[in-house]
Amino acid sequence: MEKFGRSQPVKRVEDLRFLTGHGRYIDDEAPAGALHLAVVRSPVAHARLLAVDLDEARAVPGVHLAMSAEDWLAAGLELGMEFTTVKNRDGSEGAAPTRPILARGKLRFVGEPVAFVVAESRTAARDAAELVGIDYEELPVKLDLAPGGEALHDEAPDNVAFDWVIGDEEAVAEAFARAAHVVRTEVPDNRVIVNSMEPRGAWAELEEGGRLHLSFGGQGVWGLKKELMRVLGLPEEKVHVTTPDVGGGFGMKAMAYPEYFMVAEAARRLGRPVRWYSERGEAMMSDNAGRDLLSITELAFDEEGRILAYRVENHANMGAYNSQFGQPIQTQLFSRVLTGVYDIPAAFMNTKGYFTNTTQVDAYRGAGRPEAIYALERSMDNAARTLGLDPFELRRRNFIPPARFPYKTITGETYDVGDFARLLARVEEESDRAGFAARRAESAARGRLRGLGLCYYIESILGDPSEGVTVEFEEDGTVSLYVGTQSNGQGHETVYASFLSDQTGIPMEKIRVIQGDSDRIREGGGTGGSRSVTVQTNVTLVAVQHMVKAYAEFLAPQMGVKPEDVTFDDVSFRAEGSNLAPTFLEAAEMARAAGRTDLLKFQEKAKLPGRSYPNGAHVAEVEIDPDTGIVTLERYTVIDDFGNLINPMLARGQVHGGVAQGAGQMMMEHVVYDQGGQLLTASFMDYAMPRAKDFPMMTVEFEPVPSRNNPMGMKGCGEAGTVGALAAVANAVQDAVWELGVRQVAPPFTPLKVWEMLNGGGDQAR
């Protein structure tokens, strides 16, 4: 069996239970007889909170508990949640106002938790929640991305959360001064709601000895465990956090939310299990949103069309409070791939974040990298059209050449490998660019517009580079593989088991992947930033190496050889002159019989040598009906460099899903608030979600350039589809309408918006 080169498209082992209704999600796992929790939420976007009256709610039959912020504080609990900030350009810290678990003093967005009620049934809890009286005095609402307006927080009197910069401003100014061409582009990146198939939920109970057990649908148990310890004032040994099957996370479920603390405290206080599950409308109001920024870019070119400098000004919406990663996303994470795949000698970025009376914005599939590549690739396309150059050629002219790797970017990232021109040539061929003119002519004959859009993306895997693993040989002949990541539907059970099987020869059906339990797995980095498979297989490989060495030493006397003479060929241990050739499972049984318990459990922790940088080219083809404004995605082609592939089938699936989320944002998904901060898109009647019929069959192929930054040579793939899809679709729409004089397109490309754009209305410039 070969190492690293097998790339077998193993079918997902978990799909049988998911597709036959045997998955076990939060609502399936809640203890019998659990009480129900309902959250009372702010009905207005901005107000001075004068009083919260819980008397009528407490009088409802079946109600066991009702709490406001004052009750929470009276119990001696920590009310504030902690989040990451960045440094301002003057060296000071970004604004860090407290986000309360329950509103106190002010209401700052529609849907903010104000109180909660716990009752015997969901109906009783809801009925009681509706009786909670909230006395408030409305304040002016802040929605725009600019300084000023009624201050949401004393810590940010001008509503500026941070003012962050990176790059050499003087070098960029000098390059612009001598540039032959300067192209400016405005790139609005509209707000989206994550809408995971399974909404957020949690339940809590007291285990033996009064120990708190909280189960929630998330992306890792350890961060929430630490927050529960801090907020509730509990020692580590008194908190147990688990996660069962999770129906989609996409970054949104990586964070702590107020409801988890409410459920935990209610269970602790009442001594009974308590459950909470979000309704869809509730989720749309309270889940962290994605994107929501405006990028204003400038590219400076010499006479040959080579980039001299790149300047970006971002205005980012934080929502009413900081979120867990909100400040770093449009600053540090955006800057990781600021200059994309291009050899840009000077760059400067300034991002200002603003507090507004809207739901918080945080990580959404890609977290900063889709935003950065969208801004850059829209700008490159606009520059090509403005300068009269072919969009493919302009990119080719500015690619970092293979001979320059490893390549250190202006923002300090070191790309290890890349062969961008090779992938671009492949995508031209696979997308049949040569035949596009004929397809455009055929569309024109039917009165339709047709456009082709290119995006060449690069992204950086994120998250903790360290991860742990435990491999345990069980008495029943199976192997338990304990991992520190958390599947949200990506197929981790399949890929981790198949990788361990590849490296050890242990049959895949004998391997059981265990995740999401802070008792059984002491620490882990969770899932996010496309880190999971890379970090987990890296540490699994280290464990396998130690296992092979330990078993070689154990088997050597029985084989009559020295330990260094025992080899392992991915199936069996062998030694010249010995008839013994035990497999790993057979060797484990021999160790068990010999009382060698030290050989039955291996725990390792390892750190990746460096990040990997997935990259690739997306080509989208759209057709527009000018009479109705309907945009149809006709063709979609992707050529990805994910390095060595562990499972090509799973990689393709990740790309398909990522493209659907990126293209969905461009074509239909869009959050709308009215002037009073009320969410107008709070149901699927008003918020459009893409369906299978909205997509053509995608062509997804691979051109691997193995990474040098991990022993598998692989690159993360979970977010790549979204990173490339935004600009590919937008550039295709721009291409379709360019000859009509439309010079600025802005998503979402809904029928009404496109019709207005083609007929001189809307906010698109001609």
C-alpha cells in the first residue's frame, strides 16, 4: 500500500445513518423530561432599557424560572462575553465594549436577548415569554458604515470599532505617483445569513456530583468549556461539554452564544435538564451574519500592464457588538491573501470597523479570505476591461512565477509553492473558452446576454496549527481514533478512518472515530479555517510512526531479530528470516496477551510546520434575460490545487458546497434591514436560498502542486469553493452587460436589480 499517493474516493461511511434518519443531533439527544427554555428578545434596534417585568411570566403554570440581567448579576454570575480585538493604526486597542448575555442598560439590535423563561413545555415557555414586559425608550438607529450617529457604546463614541492598517503607505503612494494607469473599483460585499440546515441548539443537565454537562451543536467543545468556567465560576473538573452530529456550521457555530450560558445556568439552578432549540426566524435574527463590507480598491499599473501597487480601503460592519472573530476577519485574515496570486511590490490596506444596530458579523465560510479575493479579483477584471486587456492575460502577466517560491508577500505570508499559469491554462481548456464566442452568439440570437467570468483565488488555512490524537486498541478488536476536530458534515469520520487505515493496514470498518467530548478528548482546536484534515492527519501520521517503532521493539524478540530489522509495509510487520508477519490488530492482541497495556493506547500532539495555500481558477458562465432580469448560471468550471488529495470525492463535494454558498450570495442571498433596524428578510419567504435547480453540473478537476509545509503535501479545501465563486459569478455578470455600458455591478443579481441595472435604474454606474 502506497503512502500519500492513493487518493482513493472512499464513499462516506456516515452518510448511511444521515440519509436514513439515524443521525443524532442536539434535539434528538436531549434528555427525556427536559424543561424548555424560551428567549425574550428585543423588539427594537436601539433603545434605552428602562425595566424588565417578569412577574406575569413567572405566574404562568408550568414555569420554573425566569431571569433578566439583574437576576443574573444578583446570582453572582459574569454577564459579559469576551471577544478578540485588533490594534488601531495608532497602536491603541480596538473598542471592546462588553456584550452582555442578557441586555442591560440598552437594547442594541432586534433579537438581542433580554430575558429567558424555563417551563415544562415549549408552549408554556413561549406563552410565558410573550408576557414579559419590556419598558424602553427608543433611540436613533445607526445602520451606515461611516463615523457618527447615536453612539451604541461609550467605548466607541463615534461608533468606530477599530481603524487598522497594514503595508507601506509611502511606498504605495510613490508607486501610484509614477503609474501609467490607475484603476479604481468599488466592491460591495453584501450581508448574508448562514442558514445552516440544523439551527443552533443546546441542552444541559447535572451529572453525578452536581457536575455540569452541556451539549451543543458547534465546531469544537474546548472554547465553550473555558467560557462556561469563566461565566459560571466553575472549576475545570465541574464542566463537561459534548457535541453530537452537527447539521452544518460554516464558521457561524464556532462561537459561544448567550443561549448556551442560559441553558447551563438554568439546569444548574433547577437541578433538571433544560433544552433550547432555535426556530428559523429566531436564528435569522440572532445567528452571527457573514460578509457585509464595502471595499474601495485602487490598482496602479505600468505601461505593460504590470501591477506596481495595490491600495484597499475597507468599511466593515461589526453589528451591535464585537463577535468572537469579528475584528480580525476584515483585518488580519483579509490581509493573509491581500495580494492574491500576484507579484505586487507594494500594498497598503486600511480597514475601519463600525458598530451598527444589526446582528453581529463573524466568520462565514472563508472568514476574510473570500472578502479579500472578491475585492482583488473584481478589481483585476475591472482593470482588464478598463485597460482593454484580456482578463486572462492580465492575470497571467502578473502571476508570481514558480521560480519565486517560496514567496513572501507584502503582508508577511510565505506561500510555499504554486504554479498558477498551469492551472489557468487548464481552466481555459476545461471551460471551453475557445467556444464561448459561439455560445454568446447563440444566446444573442435568442435575445439573451451571455458573460464569462474568471476568478483566480488563493487562500490560507487558519486555526491552531497544533492538534492531538489518541489511537486505542479495544478489547473487541476495533480501534478508537480520538480527534480534536469536530465534523459539521464534511465527512471527517470517513477521511480520518481511511487515512489511518491507509497508514496501518487496519481495516477501515474496524476504526471508530470519536470526537466532540471534552472528557474523552482533553484538548483540541475544533473545526474552522480548512484546518481539520491537514492538522488531524499530520498528528495521526506522527502517532503511526511511534506505533510502528513501539511494536517493532515489542515484536523483535519474538521474531528473533533486532528492532531495527523489523519493518512495516503498511499491512504487516516483517523481518527477514522470520515467518511471523502480524498485522497491527494481531500485534495488538499479542501485546494484550503479554500484559503490555502501554502498547494499546497511543497519545500524540503535533504542530504543522507551516500553513498551506490552496489555490485555483473558477470560470462561471451566465446568461441574462434582459426582459426579466433573470440571471441563469449556465456553466461552471473549477481547477483546484489542493496538493496531494486524501479523498478526491470528498474534496469535490466540498468545492460543490462552497460554490453553492458563494454563487448563492451573488445571485440571490441578501439581508435587508429597514430604516428602523427591523430585519425584513427574517423568513424563507423573504430571504432566497439557492436550490439544486439554480446550478449546472459543475466541472471540478485538480492540478496538484504538493505543499512543502506538511508531510502529506496536502492543502485544505473546505472553504476554497466559496473563495473563488464570488468574483467568478460577479465577473460573468459584468462581462454580460459591459458592452451595454454598465460599468459597475453589485450583488445580489436578483431579477429586479438586474432589470433596473439594464434599464438605467439602481445604483450601477454607466
